Amino acid sequence: MSKYKIAWLPGDGVGNDVMDAAKIILDKVGLDAEYIHGDVGWEFWKREGNPLPERTIKIFKETDCCLFGAITSKPKDEAEKELSPEMKDKGFVYSSPIVGLRQLLNLHTNMRPCKAFEGNPLNHRDDIDLVVFRENTEGLYAGVEFHPVPSEIFNALMIHKKMKKFKNVSLNDLAISTRIFTRRGCQNIIRRAFEYAKKHKRKSVTVVEKPNVIRETSGMMIREARKIAKEYSEIELWETNVDAMCMWLVKNPQDYDVLVASNMFGDIISDLAAQLVGGLGFAASGNIGDNYAVFEPTHGSAPKYAGQYRVNPIAMIQSVKLMLDWLGEKEDANKIDNAIATVIKEGKVKTYDLGGNNTSLQVAEEIAKKI
């Protein structure tokens, strides 16, 4: 019997390509695991009206964690148009399966390392090594939205004086997306950031919010951060507005260790940070809950490249490294990290984004040789 059971969800487009690359690395380190394939993605939305079928959800109950490739997501109207004829007009509404997974499995913590590898021609600087902690289930991505706005929601909101300017707007001409924070959610993501900083001897944790404008939700995050910071006297707490953070990350990214933010702000700054170290081809992430985790590259499905094995697989391979860390397989995780660094520094085998012409699988094979 295998030591681990891992849900294997390639998803859409190049998700299949990079997962093939990931398997090369996993086979090289000899992880004692059984990989259980799950159906997820756009094809299942079109055929079944559900991009995350119930049969796939059952897999999470019998596995230790999940590797996820990439997913295609489109706006509501476009998604409806692509349903197969027999599935149309049945009330199906598309929602992102990866967002759904975060909610379903309570994967409250999204961790995104952004580390510059020496020799990467796309680095903004070679001394960038920061980690973004993003609250993963609340905020603007919680999915509590209305259009058209139900009259009972509208009437309830009218008690707020700032809603008066909308009193003559048709309910069909009004769309509302809520930004919901809980104290527990704020405390959890902040504590995760501080615990990581403590474990890895990082000097600072920077809370990235906008409390001068979004006073109640961002305000709660800041207040909880100040309370929790008192328990970690050896780590500095820095506070910054998200717009200023974007500027300072471009200007002085080497100044930062650990960043922590709410769902949407964390999404934005982690992509910005990823570009500083080479782009989404180097952007791995872990969606981590109390008892389960899903690891994925943060790039999209890039349908035009599907099956060409052209895209950079390093984000996916770094996601494998994060998974091994989470499983406690630290030695293998470190081997992968060192092998990636060696291949990038040598600069002999690389995909098109780095100026090369090697395939995703060739890069994975080269990394495997260095392990």
C-alpha cells in the first residue's frame, strides 16, 4: 500500500502538459504515492454543466492532498454560450472550480513564494525572496453577489446613508459584490504569516490592505495584525496600503520578507511579485487548510499552447516542491529546489519565455538529472 494518495487534477489546456512534467520529477524522487485522476475543467462544464463533478469531490475524501494543473474560466455569459445544446436553459451557472475547492475544503491559506533564481534573465533583481500569504475563502471572492439586486437586499441596504444616491437606480441596473471578513479569518491568515516568518527566521511581516478607504474590513485586518504581532516580538510588523505596496514592490522588492493580505489584494500583489522573479512560469502556490491542501501553479490554461509542451513547467515543479514540504518530505523538496536553481543558473535547457526552445518535458528531465 502506498504511503500517500494524491488527487491528480490536470484540468484544462496546458494543465495537462505541466502535470506530465511534474510526474517526471515525482518519479525521479521516488515518492511512494498513488495518483488518483479526477475530472475537472471546461470540458465537464460544457458537457455536464458542472466543472467540478461530484465524483471528483469524492476523491478528496480519500486522498492526502491534491496536485492541480490549470483551469479555464470565463465570464458568466460566455460560459453559458459554450454549454452543449442539451445542457442550455437548465439553470446552470458557471463558477471557477479552484475557487469552489477553496470554499468546499476550507483551504483558508494561500501561500505563494516569490524567489529569484540566479541566472534567470527575467528577474527584476537577483535578491528577491518573499512569500505572500493570501486569505483564501473570504473577502470579495467569497461569491456573495447580486444581479439584479433583490428588493429585500436593496431595501436593507438603504438604511445606510451612502446608499441614498442609488435610490433611483433600477434593480436590474445595479450589481453588488460583497467584501466579507470574519475576525477568525483575519486572525488565521495573519497568524500563519507570523508563524512562517518565525520558522524561517524572516525579519518582517507586512500587512497589505486599504484601511484609509475600506475602513471596516481592512480596518479589522489591521487591528488583528497589531494584536497578534505582540506575540512575535522578534518580527517587525509593517503596514501599507495596497496601491503603495505595488509601487514599493517594483522599487524595492528586496526589502520585504512576508506579505499578508485579504483575498483580492493578495491575488493582485502575488501576481505582481511573481513578475519580479520571472513571471507566472515561476509562480507556485499552496491552498492549505487544516487537514488538506491543493498545490497548483498560478498561471492559466493557455489553450492555444495545449499539447505543445511549450510552456515553462517550473511553476508546476515548484508546486510539487511545496507539496513535498507540506507532506514532511523535506529532503526531496530541497533536492528539487536546488535542482531548479542549478538548471536556471546553467541556462542550457529552457523554454521560450527564457529565450530557449526546449519543451516542458525536456526542462523537467533536465531538472530530474540534477536531483
